[in-house]
Amino acid sequence: MRFWFVLLALLGKETYAYYYERNALNATAANKVCALSTYLKGIAHRVNSESAVVP
């Protein structure tokens, strides 16, 4: 029983390390998309709030 638990833990660690490395590679692209999305949301919010202020 203990053997399987250790094996699972090791496999989990390997998978996590691989996933982390892959995420690190994708992080730059994801950050650019996220930054662009946030920027566009900010512009949309600003436009909405400015038009809402009009009496």
C-alpha cells in the first residue's frame, strides 16, 4: 500500500514539474493576451463611465 502511495506521489511531482515548465513557456503569451484584455476592458470601462456621467 505504501509503495503505491510513494509511486503516486512521485508521478504527481513529475507531472506537476512538467506542467509548471509548460506553463512557464506559455506564460509570456498568456500575459500578453491578459494585458491586452485588461487594457481593452479598461478603455471600455472608461468610455462607459464617461458616457454615464453625461447629464
